[in-house]
Amino acid sequence: MQFSCDKRELAEAVGIVQRAVSSKSSLPALEGILIKAGNNGIGLYAYDLEVGMFATIPGQIQQPGDIVLNAKLFSDMVRKLPAAQVDIRTDDKLMTTVTSGASEFTILGIPAGEFPELPSLTDGTRLELPENLLSSIIRQTIFAISDDDSKPVHTGSLFEISADTIRVVSVDGFRLAIRTEKINGGADLRFVVPGKTLSEIFKMLSPDSDDSIALSVGQKHALFEVHGYSVISRLLEGEFLDYHSVLVGPSNTEVKVNVRDFMGSVDRASLLISDRLKSPVRCVFGPESIKVR
């Protein structure tokens, strides 16, 4: 394998896809990034058996091929290369040479055959969502995702999509977060996306962008396409909380407050809460005011 490419484009792609690299694994290939050089460009793949990311960047391919390189070492290496162009070549013994300007690194790669195949999504239902809307929905629901593995399905957010509505629900046993929005061109879908996947997707989204994000949903996996990057994730299985039963019935008390004032009051009162002294924040509702203690 031998190719040349722009250092900035390579560094950006490596920095994003390595988020799906396994930090510790008995399979060394999972701690690396699969690099494929072919007619369609240079493909970069990372997969931790739960979340996979891949992207393609342009380059000049002198010899097609593939190799797996340690993600952390390769990322640090590329970021510190001095010149604008990077030349990478691999010999028959998997020795990979990375050259840029006067700098040259040689590292031992891993056979591409040891890298697990990413799930394919050929029969999924596809729809498009506004980027700023998806970013806002994730931000306002991800905090209520459970981190308790005793109920795995609650470690993700429930997506309920119809022809004109998207609803996302998160629950952790103490809090319930629901966001409902109108959309165009939806489909009847119900699935649960892991919180880890949503966290990584949120980092890639711009809250001010009006671009569309493509979402494809299959029986066991979902694929998000964001700015030329693809994120594929397994879906969580199990019986999600029947949140409708929680919302049934009239409320005994309904209060409207200024968001900034209330957040500031809770933030100041919370200064007295520590890991040792976990006293609750108490809200006393009066006729015209709320006392936060």
C-alpha cells in the first residue's frame, strides 16, 4: 500500500474516527484504525463492537492496500507532522512508513484481516433530520440517560418517529426527559440508541447549522451520516419504560419560572452539596416566589 494525502484532512478524520476505538481490548486490532487505500479514496475505520465510525478522504493512491495502525500512536504522529502533505507506504512485512517533510516514522501494523467487519445496513429505513434540531434534542434529553447496567435498555434514549413527529425519551429512575418536535417526511419507527453513541454524535453536530443529517434504521443497527462521517451503532433491546403512564392525569401544581433565575438559584444552593453531605435541594413554592434551600 502507498498513498499521499493532505495532512490537515488526515488529522481531522483520524481525530474523529478514533472516538470509536476500543480503549482496552484483548483484540489488538480493535485498538487501531483500519486504513484502506483504493479507487474511491482513503477510508478510515474504527470499531469497538458497539459503535463504528468511518470516513473517506481524497488522496493520490500509488498502490492500493490496507493496514491497521495503533490509533493513539498514529493520531499523535499525524498531528505533529511538519509538512502539509503526508506520504504513507506499507511493505509486505507490515512495516508502515509515514513521511512528511523532514520527518519520518516507521511503525509495525496489524493485518487488515484481523479487524472485525462493521455491520452493514442495506435494508434500513432512511430519513433526514435538521442538524440543529437533532443537536438540540440530544442536548435536552441525554442528561437523563441511566448509567445503571442492570436495566441496559435505559442506558439509551428511545426514539419514536412518525410521519410528522419525532419524540425522544430518556429515563434514569429519577428523571424523565421528553422532547417532541414536528418533522417532515418521517416514518413509523421505534428504537433505542445507546447514550455513548448519542454523546459522540452530539460532538459532531453544530447547533447553528441548517444542514440535514441522514439517519438509517435497521432491525439491530442505526446509521448516522454527519458531514461526510458515518456512525453506525447497535440498537438496545428490551422493554423501555411506559412513560405514558407517568404522564397520565392532571397535575396538582403547575408553576412557570424564569429559566435563568431558577438555574442560578439552584446552582448557588448546590454549593453546599458534596459527596460527603448529599443533602437535597428543597424548593418551597409560595404564592409569588420560590425559595430554594
